[in-house]
Amino acid sequence: MLKKLRKKKTAKKIWIILILLITPAFIFWGFGSFIRSRQETSYAGIISGRKVTLLEYKEALDATRNQAIIQFGDKLPEVEKNLNLEIQAWERLLLLAEAKSRKINASDAEVIELIKSYPFFKTKNGQFDQQIYSQMLQYVFHTQPRVFEEQARQTLIISKLYKAVTSNVNVSEEGVKEEYKKMNEQIALYYIAGIPADFAKDIIACEEEVKNYFAKNSLQFKEPVSFNIEYISLTLQEKDEAIIKNKIKHLVLRLNKKDEFTKAAKEFNLEVKETGLFSQTDAIPGIGWSPQILNLISQLKVGEFSPPIHTDKNYYILRLKEKKESYIPDFPAIKDRVRERFIKDKSQEIAKGKLEDCLKKLKELYQNNPKSINFDKTAKLYGLKSSSTQLFKYGSYIEGIGASDSFFTTAQNLKEDGFSEIIEMPSGFYIIKLKAKIPIDEKKFAEEKDEFTKRLLVQKKIEYFSKFLEGLKAKVRIFVKPSLA
């Protein structure tokens, strides 16, 4: 326990922005969940060749939850379902392991300073209060002081790692202005559009064409691996948490003794449910979308069961009943689906082809006289639509087209009378031309430059650190999420 924290009455506030910046999850679905053997479920996973015990994982999960309380306060119940604290716990362990390898530490004095900086431990006049601190730990964090203080030390260590990793990240004067222009400049465009849906209605797909299309593109219709699982689920309520966990532990012991899944469940008055076949790209019937469970069952053999899995407020134990390998269905069984795909591809081909012809014509006209180009007239020659946009900024939405980013970025490099190459969007294919541009207010930019530079630098550091953290994922093998530890 840090006794100095109890005695010291005042301390200088420390800058904790970086600590809060690293709290949001950088989700890595690539981590996966691996089941290797019954023996491996005695620990949670491996980081850089070192086994992570169930207790270590549980402590990291508790620390992650406390960090979420610090960040979100009483709003945590509203956002918790989107946080995936279990994955964040693994990220915390991974970052701490990396910090240890770099010999990064935090002193008692730094821990004291951090804890004293938290506003929720202070009185109205801004002084740290021992009684408030004790009550908050007991009733809000449900954590002993010694444990909370070590969690704070770890958070500081991760913050120092963040600073070390991102210390060389900078932004140039040119980069700052370009980003500012992107966020504040406004443009309006003329455009010619080749929309596949406009041509799909006129396509007649005869049986022979569809068959030939299937023969050439059969791999596109390959069905993914599918699974049928039996599962037991228990919903966790705070008042019976200990009972639920105890029941699951005893059930797992019975299953380890090779007891039949259904028989063991029945003795605990639990129902075994069955999903029926579903693919890796589907939500799990009765459970919902869960990449964690999908990754886990893909490692099971038929007849094997999983360790307990905790998602949201539910615990699951799964048994893989059936596994169907991927296959290509016979044409008659999916004829309608093949026809739809054929028409979709054909309409895209027609739309893009017409726009390519239109672009060629525009280039000819431009060589003769750039001022003479008429988008509307040229578009009609090829049965294409033309229109224009209102003024918009980068990151906005263009009605009927979608996200504006590609349009905006391309338009930045266009000359006054010039036009773009073909831009492919989810809605179709486009050629654009500048209609109007409102440049940034240089005086306003000068006033906001310093603050904007700071925000941009923070953003660049976060992006860089995210990539760094992603690069560490190869060092992790997660076996289970041992929420019962």
C-alpha cells in the first residue's frame, strides 16, 4: 500500500490525456481463440512464449473495467456492451509485457500524483480526500487500495510506453495545412454517373448464359464451413453470480470426466440447446454474432466441448455436434442466386463500359476546346445520367451517391476545366468536374493553427500506436476467456 498517498495533502496535477487516449479498444479479431488440449485450459494464453495464468488475466480484466469506470463514469452501463473489455484486458497484458521488455517502470511518487489528479477523489475545493478515496474504491470500483494503486502504476507504465513508441511521430507545416483544408474547404461538383441498377432491368439472362457464367465463376458460390453446436447458457445476475460460477465449475469438472454432455447438464437442471447448421459468416442461432465463439468452435473437433465462455451477461459451454466442410452447390440448387449475380455483374460491365466511352469522348473534346465541354450533353450521348452536388466538405454524405471522401480527394487535384478519371463507388461509376470551390479562410487558419496542430498530432500518434499494437498480436495466443477465474 502506498502510505504516502494517505499522508500527502497536496500534489501537482499530471497530464493524463495520453492515459485516456489508450483506453479505447484497438480490436484485433485476428487474435483468435485456440483450443489445444484440456491441460491448456489451466492458463489463459501465451504472450511471447510465457504462459498467462487465469489469475493474471482476471486481474487485467478487473483493471480494464476500472479504467472504463474512470473514463465513462456513470455512463459505463450504456456503452459497456460496445467496449469488449475482455479483448482490452489481453491488450493490457500485451502492452505491459512489451513495457517490461523495455524496462519501463513507474515510481510510487508518480502513482500518487496520478491518483491525486483524479477529480472524483477530490472535495469541492479541489483537494484530495482520503475518505472519498476509500468510499469510491469500496462502493464504485469494488477494489482494495493496494490493488487499485498497482493498476494505476500499470496504467502509467502503458502511458510511458505510448509516449516512447510515438515520440518520433510529427506533423509538417504542409501536412497541417493540407489536413486543415481537407476539414474546412468546401467544393461542389458536376458529375456523370454510370449506375448499374439503371441497366439491370434491361438484361435478359437466358439459361445457357447463366450456366456458362456459373461454370466460369463457380468459386464465387462456394459455401463456407458450417457448424452445428449444442450449448448450455446461463444468464448472470449480480445477486447469484457466485452460484452461477460454482455451477459452471462443477459442470466443467463433470465434462472433464467424459460425462455425456446432455446427461451432465440434466443433473444441474440445465437445458441443452442446438443451433442447427450455420456458417462462419452467420450470426449463431440463439446466441447472436460472436467472432470469439466462431473462432473458438473452428478449432474444435466434432464431439469436443469448449471451456466456459463469457459474453455480455451470459455464460456458455459449447459442444461441436457437426461440422460441414465448404463445398460448391450444384447449379440447379442455386440457379436463381447465380442469375442474380450474373445480372449484377453484367449491369456493372455495361455501366462501366458506357462511362469509359464517355470519358474517351470528353478527352477528345477537351483537346479541341476545354471550355466547350458540356457534361449534360455528353452524358446523354451514352445514355448516362448527369447532375451536380451542393457544396460539401470532406467526410460528408452526398445524397444518392454516398460518402464524399473519394470525390473530395480527387477534386482537390482537378484543374478548373478538367475532369477526373473514372471513380468507382458502391453506387456506381462516376466522372467528376469542379463546379465551385470555397477555399479556407487564411486568417481563421492562422488563428486555429496551433490548436489544430495539437489535435492532428494526437490523432497521428493514436494511429501510429494502433498499428504498433496490431504488430504485437503475433506474440499472443488466447486459449480461453477465463471469466470464472
